[in-house]
Amino acid sequence: MARRKSDVLQGTLDLLILKTLALESMHGWGISKRIESASKSVLQINQGSLYPALYRLQDKGLITSEVGVSPDGRPVRTYSLTDAGRKQFATEQEVWTRLSTAVEDVLGTT
């Protein structure tokens, strides 16, 4: 079966961003590339979805951002997880695990 690229399920983008930033602080393009790489190129995060999600998470106090300079001298905004973001990630990860297990149980039912 050929692997196809998929849009991220509604409501999961925030969880994926929080997970990515739990690993390390990074800029938006790096976040989308990390998610793409971790999903073996199945998940594609476009800028039209990523940046509104980043702004939403920042407005909620779950992430923070800082403008710095890239190695080539261009300004770059780096995002980091806050303590509140770490707590939210732990909660959302637990909910996702329960939900995905329940869906797998239903799909496995004969």
C-alpha cells in the first residue's frame, strides 16, 4: 500500500506542536519539518495552519516566542514551551492516548 500524505486531524495540531516544543525550542519551519519527519512524511503542516495555531497557543500562555537572528543574519522567531504548556501537553497526551486506544479497540472489534 502506498503511503500518502495526510492533513492533521482537527484538534491534533496543538498537541503535535506542544510535543515538538517539549523536545526543544525552534522556529515555525523547524516545527513543521520535525512533525513531517517524525511522521515519516505522512503529516504535512502548512503555514496557513501552523502559524494561527502558534499564535493561539501563545495567546493561551502555553508557548512563548523570542525574535533572534538566524545563522544567515535574517530575523527568526523561536518558540518555546512554558510551564503551563508542559502541563497542558501532559494532560492532552493522556487524553489522546485514551482516545486513540478506544478507537483502536472499536476498529479491532469483529
